[in-house]
Amino acid sequence: LPFIGRRLRIAGGLLQLVFQSILILSGNLSFLNWLTMLPALYCLDDAFVSKIFSRAYAASASTAAYTHISVSRMDLFRHVA
């Protein structure tokens, strides 16, 4: 959502996540509540989510993603040659 400011987007995503969590905790275990939480996660950007996790976890995730991309590219070139 590029036309909405970052703060408003994060606040909206968090509000939606909290509201759906309250509905789930109240006993309304509808599958739609869980599905509604998924698009709200996309409102949170990497900078905000990285504040939640430890630096070691973020570093290992970054290394795993880089390694996966590098291996995928090597496999691509191997099949082309």
C-alpha cells in the first residue's frame, strides 16, 4: 500500500491483528479469523518486524535466504550449460 504512510499502515495492520486475536481468544475459532490475519501481516514491513526478533535470528534468516538464492542461481546455470 504505497499511497498510505508507513505509520498508518503499521497501525492498521497491528489493529487488525489485535482485533482478530481477541475474536479468536474469545472462543470464536473461525477459520476466517485466521485468514483475515494473513493480509494484515503484509502491512508490517521488514524494519518493523526485525525489531521483534533478535539480531541473531534475523542474521541467520538473512544468511539462509542469501544461501538459497545463490544455490538456486547455480542450479539455473548448471541446467542451461
